[in-house]
Amino acid sequence: MKKILSNLTFWVLLSISAGILLGHFRPALAVQMKPLGDYFIDVVKLFIGPIIFLTLVTGISGMGDLKKVGKLGAKALIYFEVITTLALIIGMLVGFIFRPGAGVTSNASTVDISKYRSGDTSISWIDFFKSNYTIQILLVAILVGIIVSRLSRREEILRYFYIASSWVFRALHWVMKLAPIGAFGGMAYTIGKYGIASLLPLGKLMLCVYLTMALFLFVVLGSLLRYYSISMWKFLSYIKNELLIVLGTSSSEAGLPSLMEKLEGMGCHKSVVGLVVPAGYSFNLDGTSIYLSMAIIFLAQVYDVHLNFSQIITIIGILMVTSKGAAGVTGSGFIILASTLTATKVIPIEGLALLLGVDRFMSEARAITNFIGNGVAAIVLSNHEKMFDKGRMHEAFHRKGPNRVDIPAAE
């Protein structure tokens, strides 16, 4: 019993269940719990910058071979584009096969979507880089890592970076003890604000989205892991605490710092984790890609719009660009959809109103799929670059308790 009460998974699950019950039976009170989830995410976000910076600087400096870092970055971008394009295509195929929009009555005229319809819905890459904090930290960390790797006192300087990293992760472990509170607040608000009953009219779309993401995770990403003799189930079990936190808060950022630590703890090289995971949060959004393509097919079916092959290819091409450019922007899902619908000019943009009620419930699926997808990307690229320690992986999969960041002795 004592072991169960000290288990973070138990408390997060209990908190999520309590949030659902409060949201269902006392919705007004549940909505007031929103700050608990928001504050927890805000505190965790404070760790994202330092962890990305320290992990990447120590990783690049420790590699020594800067050409290898450049090749890794190029391979990561190719991997991201291939996988997210595959996710877009799978989302469309499932949409065409199961037709979630068939028979759905549009009530778009009763909901205000003017903020998505008015103004410029295009994606500016300049604004993307200016507003994307993660990318900015990534670029600065790469520059600092290159500089440190060329210094004569590299080992001595790196020692201080490792010490700082150790303290940051130690502080993160203490913050994560508050995860049940954040999960409770996030789930209570979602159920209290939108209600379980709001899922029924668009239940088929919800079911299709969740099933498609499960198919993508276990068939596509699972196959990539199996190629390197790694079990998807064991990996998911290894990061189960982080998955529950993402589920409860509907934010993949809430688990990002812990994911980076877990990946490093299971044998991925520091440089791969530091480069691939932060970049993936801007360029490798598998769950978002699936949702966007399926949402467009759904709206086409609602309005009985028959898309020809040329229009489908155009939609995929637009989404390949816009799904990357809106990362980190508030309301990005609707901005991307508005941009795509405006560009194609074949599906009424008013259809966005249909998705407003259930979007919050599907955000959990998107966040979890994005989260797992970036973890798998780091594992796959680490193995491909022969920078993966399977001995550490087997040890980590059987280890109880959190990983710790080791501080190497100064040479």
C-alpha cells in the first residue's frame, strides 16, 4: 500500500478521474479549476529553455565532430517531413473510408468564427521564427555548443554545464510532484466547460481520430521501433507518467523536459535528444497532421463537397507547409484549417464552427501522438547514427524510480 501511495502514476490517474467526476457533476466549480492546470504548465515551461540549452550544448561539445551534428540535423528534417506527410495521407485515407462527416448537420451559422475568418490566415515563416521560443533556444544552443567544442578548456567548462544540468533536472523532479494537481485542473476544466454530452453529435469523428492515431502509433511508429528491436509497449510503459500528465493537461509541452531526460536515460545520445526533440515540437507534429487532414475531409463530407485528385494533392501540399509554420501559435489548429480552406476555395470556412465544441477533447489525442512521435524520432535517429546504448535501454526499462543525470568527472 505504501508503494502505491508513493507512485506518481497512481496519483495522476486518481486526479484525472476526480477531474472528470467534478466536471460532470459540478461543471461550474470545475471550470474554476482551470488555473491549476495552466499554472502547472507555465511552471514546467520554465524548464524547457534551460533543459534544451544545457542538453544540446553538452551533447554537441561532447561529440567533437561538428560535421556529424550538421548531418544529424539534415537527417532529422528529412525524417520529420516524411513521417508527417505519411500522417497527413493516413488521416485522409481513414476519412475517406469511414466518412465521419456523412449525415452530420451543419449548425455553423449559430457559432461566431469571425476571428478565424477575418484577417490574414497565411503563415509567416519570419513570424514563426520570431515567436517560436523553442527554435530560438535551439539555435543559440547549437552556436554555444560549437564555440565550447573549439575551446582549449572544453572539459573544464563542460563540467560546469553538467553540474547546472544536474541541478535543473533535480528541480524538475520536485516540480513534477505537482503533476496530479495540474492534471486535475486541466481535466476538470475540459469536462466542466464542454461536457461529455457535447461529444455525441461528432462522436464518429472523435472515434476516427483516436483510432487513426492509435493505428499510426502502433503500426507506423511501432514498425520503426521494431526494426531496431525495440518494443513500443515497453517504451510507452517507460514514459507512462509523462503520458498521463500530457493527457490530463492536454499539453505535450508539460511532459517535454521529462521526456528528454527519459530518452537520455534509455540510451539516446545527448546531442540527438537535444536537437531532435525540440526541433520535433515545431516540425514533427504527427498527431496534429492526422487531425488536420481528417478535419478537412470531414468538413468536405458535411458540405457534400467531392474533392478530385488534384484538389487532394493541393490540400496535402498546403498542409505540409502550414502544419509546420504555425507551431507554438495560440489557436494554430484553426489558423491552419482556415488557411487551407481559404487557399482551396472549395469547402466553406464556416465549417470550422462544427469543430469548436469537440476540439478540446481531440487535443489530448493530438498532444499524446505528437509527444510519442518526437520520442520515437529521437530513438530512431539515435539508432540510425549508431549513437544508442541498448544496454542502458534494457536497464532503464526495468529500473524503478526516476532517472538521474550523471555528472562526469573533470579530466
